[in-house]
Amino acid sequence: MDTEEIYFRLKEKVKQDGVLNGEELLELIVLPLTVKGKEAKQELVKNSIELAKCIRDERQMLQALSGIITFTDKIIDKEYAEYVKGVIMMTKVAQLIFDEGIEKGKSAGRAEGQAQMIYCIRRKYEKGYTAAAIADILEQKIDYVENICKLIEDNPGCTDTEIAKKYMGDGKTASN
């Protein structure tokens, strides 16, 4: 087995495609075991881990990192094993932060959509239309329009977006 050739082939594949197939993933995981000597193995473990961190598919990257740590636990120094565990945890934390950002973006989008409807309701309400008439004109549910009118009345200084956030913060949804 030509360790160097395999390493560079895998490195090129990750660089080109960002992912490995199942056989290549296994090759990466066991690659550090293909050299003799503890120092050479430790060096290849580090190189393999750095390569695994470049895999774009997070699930596959975590598989590779976990696999390398598992297969090389007897030869890798404890300090570096802790570093890799930290990398794995940071990947999971980064995903949580990303997911939270997506959810905040969705929430902001819903609030903005609500704010546009609230603008229309506010305009009609300020012209003296009743909640029932506004609901009919805008083809909205009466209880939704009544709730929005009450929020507008109770919070005269709030913008349409702030009213939307208050409405949505009460656990209500944008479905009218």
C-alpha cells in the first residue's frame, strides 16, 4: 500500500469534490495505521485529521474524524486527541449556531410578512373601518383582525413590525 499516493489522491478528491465515497472514507480513516513508527503515525494522524476537516459534508467529516480517533487511539497523544474532540464539538456548535440563524431569519421574514398585513389593517382601522369590515375587505379572519386592532389601539407608538412581533410573540401564527 503506497500511503503517500493514497493520501494525495484523497486530498485531491476532497479538494475537487468536497466528499469521499465509502471506500475512500475508510482509506482515510485507516491511513495512519499504514506507516511504521509512532512519530510517523502521529504525523499522518494529524495530516489525515486536517484533511478530514476539509470534507464539506458535515456528517462524513464527523465520521472521518471519529473513525481516525477510534482507530488510532493507541498511537495518538492524548493532547491531540482532545484537540480533535474539540474540533468535532466546534463543528456541532457551528451547526447549532447556523440553525439558530436560519430560524431567526425565518422568524424575521414571518414578522415582515405580518407587518405588511398590519399596515393594511392599520390604514383601514385609522379610517374608521370596523374589524369586521376590515376582515371582509382584506379577506382575513375576524379574530385575527380584532387582535391586531386591539394591539394597535393598546400600543399607539409601535410600528407595524413591532405589532407583528407582539402578535407573534403571543404564540399566534401568521396563518389568518
